[in-house]
Amino acid sequence: MHQAKRRAMARRESKVLTDVQIRHWIKAGQPIAKADGDGLTFTLSAAGLAAWVLRYRYGSRRAEVTIGRYPDMGLTQARKEAAALRVQINSGDNPALIRRREKTAAVAALTVRQLVDDYRNKVLPARAAKTRATHEYHLDSFILPKLGAMHARDVEPGDIIAMIEDAKKRWPTSSLMLNTATRLFAHAAGKRIVAVNPCRGIELGAILGARPPRRQRLMLTENELRTLLQTIDDVGRQNGLMLRILLATGVRSGELCNAEWDELRLDDALWTIPAGRIKTRSSNNAAFTVPLAPSVVEWFKELRGLAARSRFVFPTRQATRRERLKSDAPQAPNTMSAAIDRYLTTHPGNVRALTPHDLRSTARSHLRAMGIDRDIAERALNHKLPGMEGIYDKGDYLKERRAALELWARFLSVCESGEQWNVTPMRKTG
């Protein structure tokens, strides 16, 4: 009987905690929950997170609400906040329910710009580098300018369609734009910011018409290469060097645009592209070393002077991009395409319309025309060999690839200088 009475009295005690005790518990680092009285409880998690919680009954159910974090909120302030919440409880309100509704209302009121920030922080970091770059470009170029100020919950399918129509882009860009918007609003639906993804059910064919046939990759002829290489600096020396390196190495444009100086060993004439930036990483899960011809090494050295102190070979020249990323950054993924488009506009008829990837197919085709073994030409471009060869042949062929790319680079230098190419093609094998 006396014990029951003492327990009842203990339950009615309040303000039993002290700052000294709290500091001692935090230093000990053990998970605890200590009551101060009248439902106010100090909690310390296994991760070391200290917080104040008010535990109470609402109707027949137990409930609790977090008041604040310690030491941001001290013991005295926690007691004042707990007392104010108990007034609400005595008046028939449920603080935990009120907090949840306030949080839900705040989330539902997010603008598309705020949604994009959340998407960038929580989703994009887990994506592959190329996917991140593609989404960043479409977020900045189309989604934010068109929808950024709207509340996410107010965006309707018509707004997505209007964004695509107003952009006046071709099928491939429009498809990526819709894909980026779809992923963004799928994130919003997952957080219950929107009830339904506004991109759901949108068919690009209904907006732009039937998808045009896929264009075939082209190989620039020797005459086109001569014209291009002798005039490409008209769109800027840095862009001209980027195009030359793209041609001479046969790498993908994304691998070059995001290149960093610590990947290059110019004294050894080698460039190692990390596995995370290689399109075929799922098949070989390895970095790829590109042998650099002497002319390519010189181009990289020239770029070193243009890059100032950036860690990137091709740092962004857009102040807005640097400010948004709050750090050093590479050029936007569409930089090379924009430079080529500008060249084609200012030099009509010089070469056929091309894309950055056409420079890669040009390198592959000319390597074979020069008599380079098929497998070496494939390896030079980091292509996986077909069939059983791709499974069993894991050779690096660095020596052979270096010889092939040095021959190709000499040909490009001859084209640019206007000299004649008098080298007899090797005998083809494979």
C-alpha cells in the first residue's frame, strides 16, 4: 500500500531533471528517456540525437509531440513550451495532429522551384552522372523558367504540354524534357505533394506528331574534315579544341565535357576516365584508359592555360551555373552541340549537319578505312566486343590502341594543315 502511494506521488512530481544530469547523459551516450514530470520527457537516441517530447493522452489514446532539440532548446524553455501545449490539450486540442496538418499544408504549398531543390538534394545524387547532367539541363532550361513559380499541386497536364510546345524542340529533346518532368512529379507524388502526376498519360506523338525516323550516324569525308578543322575555331578556340579532342580520341561527349585534370597524366600521354562516367560501365565495371597522341597532349596543355584554376578541363563559362551549383563546375552537357549548331549556321554548306556523336562514328569509320583491325578499332572507342568475344576477350590492347589513335591523329593534323595524306592503309584484318 505504501509502495503504491509512493509511486503515485512520484508520478505527480514535476521539474525533477537538471541541466547537470542532462549533460551527463549526453556524455555517456546511452539511449534514454527521462521524464521531467507532467509528460515532459528528455530523450536521447542511439545516434546521439537529443530532444524534448511531450507525452499525453488525447481521449483514450496515448500521443506525443516533439517540442524541440537539445541543446537548441534548454530545460527552462522546454518546460515553458510544454506548459503552453498542455493548455491546448486541456482545451480539447491535439498538438500532434495540429503539427502533422501544419507540416502537410506546408509541403502541399511547395512551389515547383522548391520541389526541384528537394529533387536535386534527395534524388539526383543517386543517379548516374550522365542522367544527372541531362536532368539538370532540362530543369534549368525548360521546367524552372516555365513552371518554377507555380505551386506544384496546381500544375496540370495542360501546363506540361504548353511547356513542350513553347520550347519548340525536336523529338529527342522534347522526349527527355517530358521524362525529366515525369520523374520530378513522380517524386512529388511520392511525398503526397500532388495527388496525381500531371505528366501521366501525356503522349509526345499527340503533341509533336509521329516520331521521325532515327537519323543514321554519318562519317565525315576527308574533304569535310579538312574544311571543318580549318575553320572550327570560328566558334571559339576552346570549342575548337574540344571538337578536335573528341575526334582524335573517339570518346563520348559527356566523358570529355566532364573531364577533370587529375584524370590526365600528360607526361605519360594517358587519360583515365572513371567507371562512373562510362556508358558501358554495367558491362565491364572498370575505368577506361585512353592513350593520347602527341598532338592531343599539346591540345590539353593549351586548355590547361584556358581553364585557370578549375579542376575541370572545360569549366563552365556561365556565371548562373556556377552560382546555382555553388562550386566549380564543368560546361553544360549541351555546350558541344550548341557550338556545332552555331558552326553549321555560320558556315552553311561546309559540312553536312552533324552531332557530337557523329564525330565518334567518323573516328570509328576512318580507323577501319586506314586498315586498323576491327577489334582494335572497337576497343579504341571502348565498345564491348559482340558475342562470345565480348565475354572472353578482356584484353586492354593499350599498345595497339595507341598506335591506331596516333595514326588517326596524324591524319587529322594533315587535314588541318592542308597537306596531302600519303600513308598507305594497313592491311585489314578481322
